[in-house]
Amino acid sequence: MNMKALGEAELHVIAFRDHCGEVFKKAEASEAQELGDLNSRNNTTATLMSVVAAIAVACALFVGIRLANGIVERINNFKEGAIRIAGGDLSVPFDDNGGDELSAASDAFEKMRTNVKATISEIRTAADQVATGAKNISDASISLSQGATEQAASIEELSTSISEISAQTTSNAEA
């Protein structure tokens, strides 16, 4: 081999090394650009996920508060119904159509209200019957008392008449 060819080969190796250095620098620059883009997309994705999470939490709170308020309102209706029953007002029915445990409790309260109302109605009917019977007994007592008074007066008149007859008979016997 000759020296000239060896010098040319060395120049080609240096040129190849320089070319490879430039390719690596471009690759590093491209990689840095891609990493920057990826970081930017990651930041955007993280921000978007944070916003979505905040919206989800807000929606969950909204729904939770609405559910809690609905349950509290239904429980307050039970409380008001129990207060009405305690005060003697059996006219307002319990009506809860939620299809859950509170509805089952509402049905039980309604049955209780209906049964208590029916029992009170039966008691009133019995009390009216007792009052009617007591009036009949009172009227009969008054009538019996008047009859006894009339009989006593008749007996007294009869006793007076017998005394007069006895006195007349005694007077006739002596004469």
C-alpha cells in the first residue's frame, strides 16, 4: 500500500468521524427537541388531568350534597309526621315513593297511622254506644224512680184511706 492511499484513507476516516459527530449532534438536538416536546405534552396532560379531576371532585360533591339533602328532607318529613301523630292529627298520610329503606319505613308509619286511626274510630263508636246505654239506664232509673214515687204516694193515700175507714168503723162500732 502506498502512503498516498494511506493518507487518503486517513482523510476519509477523519471526514467520516466528523460526519458522524455532526449526525450525533443533530440526533442529540433532535432528541432534546423531542424531550422538550414530550415534557410539554406531559405538562399539558398533567394540567388537563388535574382539571378533569377537579371537575370530577366538584361533581361528586354536588351529587353527594344533593343526595344527602334529599335524605335529610325525607327524614324531616318522617319527623313532622311523627310530631303530627303525637299531637293527635291522624289525617295526613305518610307518602314516600323512593323505593328504598326509607320508603319501607314510610309504609310502616302509614300502616301504624291507619291502624291507630281505625282503633280510635272503634273506641269512639264504643264510647258512643256506652253513652247511649248510660242514657237509657239513666232514663230507666228516672222512670223507675218516678214509678216508685207514685207508688209511695198511692200507698200513702191507701194508708190514709184505711186509717179513715178504720176510724169510721171504730166510730160506728161504738155508736
